[in-house]
Amino acid sequence: MPARVRTALRYTVLVAIALVVLFPIYITVVNALLPAETIARRPPTLFPLHPDWHSFSLAWSEGNLGDYLRSSVVVTFSITLAEVTTSVLAAYAFTFLDFPFKRVLFALCLATLMVPAEVTIIPNYRTIQVFGWFDTYPALIVPFLASGLGAFPSRQSFRQLPRELRDASVLDGYGHWRFLARVVVPLNRAMIGAFAVFSFLASWNQYLWPLLVTNTAARRTVQVGLRQLEGLNADQQNVIFAGTVLAALPIFLTLFIFQRQLVRGLTAGAVKG
Amino acid sequence: MRRRAVREAALAYAMVLPAFAAFVVFVFYPLAKTVDLGMYRVPPFPGLPSKFVGLSQYASVLSHSQFLAPLWNSTLFVLFTVPTGIVIGLAMAVVAHRELVGIRVFRTIFSSTIATSVAVASVIFFTLLDPTTGLFAYWIGQRGGTGILGNPTWALPAVAVVSIWQNLGFSFILMSAALASVPDDLMEAAAVDGASGSRRFFRVTVPLISPTLFFAAIIGVISGFQTFGQIDLLTAGGPNGHTNVLLYQIYTVFYENADTGTASVMAVALFVILVVLTLVQFAFVHRKVFYAGEG
């Protein structure tokens, strides 16, 4: 086969796949911009000649997307910050300090990786009730203040720092906190960044737990809020589509900015070298 | 000297305390409590006290179709989603592997579904599969009546397709990273030896990326058994329980029937399944670290 034909064939395949992958997203945006009665019309409108942005403001106010997004932002930023902090602190202790029961505690930390949150929802739901936290931010945040997923890779990565760095910092009069803040964290920022993006994505996408512990629009996260939106009538389908766009947009932007960290975080442990 | 050791230990405990406080209250205690709750039978009428029945509730629930049917549905779901997701992700990675003008645009598009969530994807497809107004329902000839999501045979495969689509971005990123780790000189050597393209792929590339394929499979199975959002948003377990997967059943029994005992037994069973899978994955990670150290 001549090289030019081959190249043309390659592009054809690439474009075909891109169309299939992108079409559901494309048609969502198109439908969000169409008047509701046009969406069900056949043949379908594949390009909105007269885009109608009204659906977005409806989704934002009457669809409560504004409230949902605020909850999601508060919860996600709190969890990410907390998980990174608790993981870095624990990993530092496990790497640079000596203390009784160190191995046992580290094993327990690893053991949490085997207990996904889905398994413990029943007692945790009761705990939230006992604390009086139902439908509050603490219910959405506090159960996820720490993650074994963070402590483990942090320790693996901290351990690769040369021992001499610590010795040198002691000579410079650095205590542990200063060594942590000035040396360990800056030198491991790639790994910490990858974990932060991963943690951000995981908490933004949570569904079952927020569904269990919230029941008002003011506290529902955006993923659970979509469930309310899905129940809208057929004559408001443009609002449903606009709502999904609003729900996905922050993550599209985040991922666009943090592409490198994301790929790192997702493929950590999966690919050799 | 001893005082220094004591001070170091105190600092260490202070540093691990925040993480462990959360672990104790929201991981270890509830895990033990779930096992315990599974031993109490909840009476069918609210207000009556639960009765301790020990392991007999485990025996009765785990042999009952209310557990076995959802377990089977979860297994089917995993079989539908995991192999297909890996093969498609790998195929996309192969197509996007070669450097061409504009390839970065295609790579971004291929990864794009990573920015959707399970809920976003489910609501989009739910609306597009609506039997009266949905475009996809129109295209696949499922207009009127219950639609594909209300069809006992096709509802679970349809949910699987939505999940595969939502996961394509992740699968593609994973497989692309694996392909990028295959050394070029190895491929050139194979080409010089006269190996054809497909032969090179199956004899050289696939064995080299097998650790990633295995990782993707295990991760896929683990998350497959934790499927919940798609079911809740697309079918609510229906029609007639045909898409009622394990976690959705736990949710229904606990949240809607308030049968904490039965739900806890099922949660423990789910835990055991996931632990076995996670241990397999850990064993694999250790092997990987070992190989990496050798190379």
C-alpha cells in the first residue's frame, strides 16, 4: 500500500473513533441549546442554528445546579486538602521517624485499601445520624479525611530521597517540620500533585454516599443533583442536557489544566518503569 | 538520648493521629460493626427490637436468591464490561500511538470521557434512550413501549455499554501509557527479523504490556462489583430485577426495606469478594516492583 493511502486510512480510522467517542457529548451540548420541542423532532437537529441559552439559566436556578455545584466544590476541595495533608503527615512519620508499633500501624494503613467505602455504608450511615450530621457538610467530608491510597505511595516516594538530605538538613539546624515543608514536600510535588488530582476526581464523582446522607438541594452534590434533574418532564429535556453540561464542565476544565498530573495519577502502579 | 527517642515517637504519633482517627471511626469500627449487624435479625415491623441469631442469618441470606440473583447480575455485568473495555481501549491506543500531524487532538478526544462521571454519562444516555423522545432509542429502533432499558434481555447490556463508554477515556490513557513504555528498538529488531505488523503486536507488544492488561482487568472487576450509580440512574434495578446488581441490592434492602441485618450480610459478602480481588492485585504489584528493581 502506498504511504499516502495508508496515512489517509489512518486518519479515517482516527476520525471514525473520535466521532463515536465524542457524539454523546456533542449531542448533549446541541440538545442543551435547542428549544425543548425541537429535541424530539425527526430527523434530529444536529446543529443549533439559533442557540437558545435559556436552558442553562433554568438548570442553574430552578434545576438547583448552582446549589449542587457549590456543595460539590466545598466538599471536593475539603476532602482533597484533608487527604493530601493527612497522607503526607502519616507518610512522613512512617518514613523518617522511629516509634513503637510502626510496622503494625503501617500495615493497618495499607489494610484500609481493602475496605472500600461501599462496604461500610450501613454503620457509617448510623454514625452520621448519631452525630446529628445528616444533610450537613461534615457528613459528606469527615468520613473521607484520610486515605490509605495516599499514605502508601507518599511513603514509597519519600523513601527514594537520599538519606544524606536528612543528615544535611539536621546539620543546617532543620527540625522535622522544616525538613518536611522545605525539602520533602517540594521534592515530591509531582507525586503529591498526581495524588491530589486523583483524590479530587474521586471525591467529585462520589455518588452513593452523598445520596445516602443528604436530602436537600442546599447540601446535595452535583452528581446526586443530576438524579433530581433526570426526573424532569420531557418538555424540559433541554434543561436536563444543560444540567449535565454544567455538572461536567468544572471537571473538563480541571483535567485540561492538570492533564499531566492526571495521567501520572491514573497510570501509577499500572505501567512498568 | 532516650528523651530524644520519646520526643520523636510523640511527634510521629501526632503525625499519624489525624489519619488513624478517621480510619478507626469510619473504616475499622464500621467494618467490624457490619459483621456484627449481620448477626441480628431485624423484625419486619418497625419498633420491635432486633434479635441475635448469630451466623444463621449469614447462612440463610447467602443461600437465598435475593443475594444470589444480584451476585449473578454483577458477574454478568463484569463479564460484559471488562474484556470489551480493555480491548476497545487498547485498539484506540494502538491507532493513536503513531505520531501524525494533529495526533494530540485525537488523543485528547479519545481521553475525553474521563471528564464525565458515572452520573453525567447515565443521565445523558437515559435521556437519549427515552423510548418516546430519545435519539438513540430512535436509531436502534426501540421506540415506544418500555424502551431498551425496560427490556429484560437488553437492559443489562445497555447499562454495560454506557459504562464502557464512560470508561473509554480511562482505558485509553492506561493502554497508551503501556504502549509508550514498549521500547522502540525491540519493535525495530522484530521488524528486522521479518515479523509482520500483527505478529509483532501479538508476540512482542502484548506480552510486554501484559502487566497493564492484568492491572486493568483487576481494577475493572473490582469497580464492576461496586457498580451503583448507573443502575440507580438508568434502570433502578429493573425490569423485574434484571439489572439489580449486588451493591444496588444492598442499598435497596438497607435504605428502602430498612433490613439492616440482611443488608449487612450482603455487605460482608461484597467485602470478601473485593478483598480476594485486591490481594490478587497486591501480589501483582509486588511482582512488578521486583521486576522493575531488577531491570
